Amino acid sequence: MDLRHFYRKIKETADSIVGEFVIVASHETPDGGRAGILTEVTRMQAAKLVVEGRARVATPEEVAQYHKSIEQQVQRLAKESAAAKVQVAIFSDETIAALAARPKGKRTTE
């Protein structure tokens, strides 16, 4: 393949793509690539993948699905992060009794 033609085709494809970042859907490839995997890439990366036949620009429905799944992952990770920050203190009955027996108003540093 003529490299000038290859890179001209990439540039033409990139010019036809709207936006700086694009969601692409992969095609099945002989080297193990799976079909239908959605990925967000730059416009130039998307153009190269399309010209090479490894991917296509995702449909609006696929883009909505991709953004929804990313949002769900962010919410899940936020919940996991918040749960990891929960602190629990376990006191024995003796410690609770000692704290209750201390006179109020005076603080002691033990």
C-alpha cells in the first residue's frame, strides 16, 4: 500500500469525524480483537482504526449506552470509595463502663 495514500485517507477520515474525542466500536480481527467493544479515542486514532478496518464510529445509541455504563461505573466506584472510608470503633463493656464513670466536665489525658 502506498503510504501517501494511506495517510491521506486517514486525514480525510479524521476531517469527516466531528469532535475531538470519539467513541468507536471494534470489529473482530484475526489477531484476537473482539467485535463490539466500545472505546473513547482521539479523532486521529479513530480515523486510523477506521481506515485499517479495525473499528467503526459508534452509532448515537451506542454512544448513549457507553456514557451510561461509564456513569454507572463512576457511581459504583464512588460508593466503594465511601464505604472504604467508614471507620468503626469497637469498645469492650469495661471500656464503656470506665467512660461512663468518668466525671463530666473534666477532661483527662490518659
